[in-house]
Amino acid sequence: MSQSYNRGLIEDFGRWKEFKAGMWAWIFHKFTGWMLIGYLFTHIAVLSTSIGAASGDPAMIQAETDVYTTTLQGLEDLFIIRVLEVGLLAVAVFHILNGLRLLMVDLGIGLEAQDKSFYASLILTGVITVASVPTFLSGVGI
Amino acid sequence: MAERYSSFAPGGTAWLLQRITAAFLVVVLAFHFFQLHFVNHAYEVTFLGTQARMQNVGYFLTMVLFLIAGAFHGVNGVYNALVNQGLDGTPKKVVLAVLVIAGGALIVQGIYVALAMAGWT
């Protein structure tokens, strides 16, 4: 039998100065999750230009002047989009690494090190993000 | 009479699915980023290139499963976040209905997009 109890409202953000590592991990996970699902809706919307490309002139597809190709490459020509992509990578990497940490916590593995694994997630996210910047900014002018 | 013998409390299935989709998404999201930013650069993406990838049935099915897992994981995550925030009663039911419709629409549109990319529409 499972038991539940009313633990009241957890998110009292007014007490943020009292938050410890686990609480920050939880807030960061939630914040990055909101951004990722928001992005997924936007992503599918942009990729929907493939419908127009597929039903359009096949010659334009061969010439790479179809609406899908020009929309994606037009976006990629914008410096701000590249910066946002780096931000998206940071958000996704943190969510993945902290998600692995949460799976471990759910399995009861390494509970005593849950604060350290949060810091490790943050540091590793920073390293991977910084290391990816050259790739994400290649072939674009400011 | 209709007593439940499952070890899961009501709502436990969604809890489990959230973890299963998480484990799947960890791998496929990392692959997706690597594939479209490091192996292929996003600024070099063309319809021809996308179509070549999508016409591989294994890749197509992985992407569709990725979409379904991502949509469920994201929408269920938003719902849980709002419930934790104190969402209850009728607003909770309305929010659930809106999220189910939005998530379903995202999956339907996404599959249509995947079919168009592969040239199977």
C-alpha cells in the first residue's frame, strides 16, 4: 500500500536564501524543463515548413531554394539564433545530466552524494557548453 | 469488487512513464544534438539532406518515438509542476485537458512533418 500525505505548497520561492543544493537542482530542472517543452513546440512549428517544401516544386528542392531550406538557413544566418542555440544546448545538457542524477536518486544510488552530483552536473554543463561554442558559431557573422 | 492489486498508486503509471521516457530521451536527445550540430551543421541543413535521413526507416521511427516521448515527458512535467504549485479542483481538470490536447496536437503535427520530410505524404 502506498501512502500519501499533504505536504502543502513546496514552492515558496520567497525562501530562496534558505535553499540548499537539492532545492536548486529541483528548481533548475523545472526551469530548464519549461524551456525545453516550449522549444519543442517552436521546433515543430519551424520544421512544419517541410510540408510546404514537400508539396511544392521539386526543382526548388534540388536547387535548395525550397521554403524549408531557405527558412532554416535564413535563421542560421542570424547571430542571435546561434547564441540562443548555445543557450538551448546548455539547458538541454543540464537537464540531461541532472536527469541522470534524478534517475540515480530514484533508484536510491548515491543519495549521500546528491549535492555533489548537482555541482558536478553544473560544472560539466559549463564545460560542454563552452567547448561547443566554436561549433555553434561557425560560419556566421555578427 | 474492483479492487486494485497493483503496487502502483493511482497516478503511478505516469510516474513510471516519466522515468522510462527520461531514460530514452537522455540517449536520443544527446544523439539528436550531436547529429545535427556536430556531425551535420545546422546551417548546412537542406530539405534534400533531411529527406535522405528521414527515408531511413530506423531513423524515421527513432525520431517519431523521440517526438512522442518528448511530448509526453514535457507535457506531463508541466502538469506535475503546476500540481506541485498547488493547482487543484476544476482548474486542474481544465489544465489537464488543455495539455492533453496541446500534446496530442504536437504529436500529430510532428508525425505529419516527419512524413512530409521523408516524402511519404
